[in-house]
Amino acid sequence: MLRGSLFGTAWMIGLSVRPYLVSRAVDDGLRAGDDAALLLWVAAIVVAGVGLSYLGIMRHRTMTFVREDATARSAAVLLRQLARIGAVLPRRLAAGEVATVGGSDIGYTSQVLTLTGPGVGAVVAYGVIAVVLWSVSPFLALCVLVGVPAIALVVGPLLRRLERAESVYREQQGALTTRAGDIVAGLRVLAGVGGRGLFARRYAAGSRRLLAEGYRVGAVNSWIDALTVAIPGLFLAAVVWLAARMAVTGDITIGQLVAVYGYVATLIVPVWFLLEGSYQLIRGRVAAGRIVALLNLVPDDDAGPAARPEGDPPATVPAARPPGIPTVPRRPGDLHDPATGLTVPAGRLVGVAAADPGEADALADRLGRYVPGGVTWGGVPLAAISLDEVRARILVADHDSYLFAGTLRDILRAGRAGDGRRAGHPAHAGGDARLTAGLRAASAEEIVDALPAGLDTPLGARARTLSGGQRQRVRLARALLAEPEVLILLDPTSAVDAHTEARIAARLRAARAGRTTIVLTTSPLLLGHADTVAHLRGGRIVGTGTHPELLDRDRRYRELVARDGDAADRDPSAGAEGALR
């Protein structure tokens, strides 16, 4: 920025040099009839033009570097923040707000930094031109010194109005972007329940409101743009008129008249930069406020114990722990949620059938420590354990979790090395054999067989080229390959057919043998393979037992999990296989 300021100052001062050279060419060359002097001053004008071109190029190049560098640095800061706050983000900010901050607000703030080059140059050039004009006519110099601040006073109220209008517009734009994202994400569901028209009308109404607000912003901005051009033009006309009157009376020479015109015309450039910079500053302040609001978000337990320094790799056991800070025992421990009364024995496969899907989600969030709760693990409060340790050992796998772009191999490996789990885990180094085992457990082998390049087939963001059931099985395979001590699966087979679901149910038990697994689902196929099933209703566990036992004695559980033909009701002892028949 210092380099840009130096180039910008030299460029703008250089603009004021040329009028002086032209005036000398007129007075010393043309009026005096001296061809040699005329050629000398013309050569000086050409050299000055070349120098100004170089300075202008370097100023623009430097400011472009400043802008792009600031954008990259800000994006990196934002990305680190998003990774740090994790699950807090969707509860505090809408997706559209995050998209707007990352998509445009960073660019607006970076643009403000480019004001330093022309901004410093504009102020220095303003002072230089005033001094030069004083040598020609103190009266004209006073007109310039008073006229430029007067322009700022005229445009100032419009800039404040623009800031208010821009703030409202940016807020509404973020909300509408969020709604658009929600509609796109749930388009298939909306079509199934006939809600596309309703949401389309709501989006259209919100779009019209945003359009009206955009017109208000545009109206203020158009006045600023018009005044940015008109006022300096009127100012130039007034000063030149005064200079012409002085030339007629003989107070200044013809060459000085030409120079005054050049000085004032040159002054329009820094004035325009200052006015344009004021608008960019207003827009940048609005954008910076939104960025700062996101950067101020902290995880629920940001001040929690054993926080890992930024940049350190996650570890199963923190390298050092202050005295008195509890840790989970090395041996498997039971998970207990006092809010519902659920206890999950270590090393068992437990199914949880919730009458309300929202209660299942809330339970998963508490067990995974995504929201505050009184959950204990091996008798130790989960909130007292290092968050890195919790993330390394407990995995909550949503059936609709995000799939990043990349090859299928990369997507599956992300589950083993990403999301705060152990990068040095044996699964990370096991090669394709482990990938194949994970895919088989998720009944996803045929997905690989159907892809043109198998595991090396590139998939776009969200793997949209795969069907919903295929994406769900890829997510399940990724979660199994992570091999966490505790795996919490949220409805992992909601998008697959019954035959595939039966295979997954049987293979899941084998794949997770000896490790704690919690499956929140109402699928009788999955529940039939669980060691224990808990019936969650009204926020409490109202019954526990095996799937056949609950079918036999709990009418509401039977109604909750019953499928076509109530097969499970007719043969409760058959478990999952009876339900499938």
C-alpha cells in the first residue's frame, strides 16, 4: 500500500506538471516565435506523457495486487473461522448470509484498501495545485481551496443516506439468498408435497421487496454518480471563466490561462477519486460489519479445557492437559443423556426410534456435543472433555451431510482424515482394501462398478450425478471408514430400497462389532439388528428392549415402525427378516 501511495502521488502530481509545460510552450515558444524553445517544451511534454503512463501502470498494478492479496487473506481468515466454529454456524447465521459474506463482502472490503494509492495522491495533488495556482493568482488559489471542500459538503449527506440504504439492502439480500438455497436444496421434497408454488410465490414476493430496496440504493447512487461528474465540471467552468476574465484584463498571460485550465481540469481527477473512494468506503464499512459479525462467532465451548493451538494436528489424546481436567477413560465408556434418560452401553449397537424427527436430531446434537447438554461419557461430563478429543472419537453422521467435489476415492478418504479425526488412523493407510470393505458395509460396491473410472471417477459438488440413495450410501461408507469409537447415524437408509436396506442392516452390525454405534431411525430392518432399541417419545425414553420385545409390548412403537402390511406385527419374533417379508 505504501508503494501504491508513492506511485499514486507521483502520478497525480505528474498530471499537474503537464499544464505548466504547455503554458511555457505557449508563452516562450508560440507567442515569442521561438521555434527552438517550442520544440524543447514539446519534447518535455512528450517525456512527461511517457513518464505518466509508466506511473499510471505501476499504480494500477500495485493497487490490483493489494486488492487481490487482501481478498485472498480475508478469505483464508474467513475459512479458518468457519472451520473453527463448526456446528455453531448454521444455528447463528443463515447459509445465504455466509454466501454473501464470502461472495461479495470480502471483495468490497478489499476494494477499500485500493483507496490508499489514489487517495493519498489526491490529497497531495490538491495541495500542490493550490500552491502552483497561488503563484499565478492568489484569488484563483483561494477559489480552489474553498471549492473542493464545498463539493464534499454537497455530496456528504448523500453518502450517509447511501450507507443506510446499502445496509438494509445487504441484509435483505442475505435473507433472500438463504431462502433460494433452502428452496433449491429441498426442491424434490417440495415437489413431492406440492409446495413448490407456495415457496415460489414467497420467493417472488421477497425478490420484489429486494428489487424495490435495490431501486432505492440505485437512486441514491445515481445522484452521487451524477454529482461526481456535474459538480467538478461546474467548478471547472467557474474557475476557467474567472481566469479568462483575468486574462482579458491582463492580470495573467494567455499561457497562464491555459495552465489554469489544465490545473483545474487535472484537479477533477483527484476530486473524482475522493468522491468515488467515499462511496467505496461506505460500501466497505457495511460489508466489514457483516464480516466482523461472522468473525465474532465463537464455538459453544471456545474457552473450554485443553484447547488446541491453531495449526496443531488433531490428536486422540491431547499432548498435555492441565491438572484437574477430566478425560475419557481409555477403556470404552457408556454414554448417558439425562435429558431423555438414554444410556448407551459401550461397544453395543443401539437403535433409537423417535416419534418426532426433531427429537432425534436434538439427541444426536447432544451426544455429539454440538449443543450444550448434560451428557456424560464413561461417567465424565462430555462438556469437560477437550473438543478435539470429542471430535476425534465421536462422529455424528447425518444422512444428508455435504459431499465435496473430488474423486470418489478422495471423498471416502475425507471421512478418515478430515473433520478433526485422526489423520494417522490405520484406516488412513490401509489402501483400497479398506475402502472396499467400507463400501461393502454400506452396500455401495455397485456404485463403484457403475462409474467409468471406478474409485477415481471425479464427482462434482454434492455428487449430484449420483442418485439420492447412492449419495446416502457413499456418506455411510465415509462414516464407517472413519472408524470412530462412537458412531451416531441419523436415518442412514432413508433413501434406499428395502433389499439394500436389509443388506446394510446386516453388514453394519459386523462392520461396527465391538464399538459403540447409535442408529436413530424408525426402520424395522435396522432396529431388528440392534442389540437394544430405545423408544423416544415426548422427549423421554419410554421403553427399551429388543426390537421384537418392543413390537410385542409397545403399541405406539409398533405403530411407529410398522411398514407395508404390518408384517412386523404379525411375526414379531422374526425381527428384521420378518419385517422384510
